[in-house]
Amino acid sequence: MDTEHFKELLNRRDLKATIHRLKLLSTLQEYGSAMPNSEIQKSMQSTDRVTLYRTIEVLMDQGIIHKALTEDNESYYAICGQQCSKDQHHHEHIHFKCNSCNTVTCQELRTKVKVLIPGHEIQHVSIHVKGVCKDCK
């Protein structure tokens, strides 16, 4: 995705294409996998922490990015797919963290996972898997 695509995406969600939003989306795209917050902060040093935090929150609220994983006081963020909206995130995938390189990736499932707990209404399921990725194997 290029800057024009991000501008169109933000416009469709009734958001201004601010320099901070465009830079964050480009940074996440270039990273290639879910990006740790600490790396986001390093990449966007020119943006103060409050602005960065608000930018992340707005993009998550609008279904543009999602928190893929939180582990050891580190959150990982990734760009959502086309099926996510400001009303609902649709993540029919698992988040895989490599124990060797610490990369977190979104992996599509071949079959859908359905979780039923009698007497409960499930609103969100998140699956995190750890192991060794194909590059480190």
C-alpha cells in the first residue's frame, strides 16, 4: 500500500490523513509483521508519546490497525485486513510469535475455530501460538 491508498482508507473512515497517521501506517506496512510498540516509538521519534498513543488508539477504534499481541509489557500492532470496520474487527487468524526471532505474524487458518461455552456469550476470541517460524527453523 502506498500513501495514496492510506489517504483513501482514512478518508473512508472519516479521518483526516494527518502526517502522524500516514507515517504510522507506512511504518507498520514497511515492518512486514506485527510491530512492537517500542520499535514504533523508535521509528517515530519525531512524534511525541501522547500524539503517538492517540494515533494508535484512533486507528484501532476505526478498524484500521489491531493489537496482535501483548506480552512481557510489549504490545505488537498490525494493519487490519479489508474486512475490519470501525464497528467491528474481523480477525479470523491466529497470532504466531517465533521464540527465536521474536517476530509476531498474523497467520490465516485453513479451518475456522468455533468456541462455545455453555451459558456464555463469546464476543471475541484471540489465539496466540508460540514456536519457531519457517525462517528460523
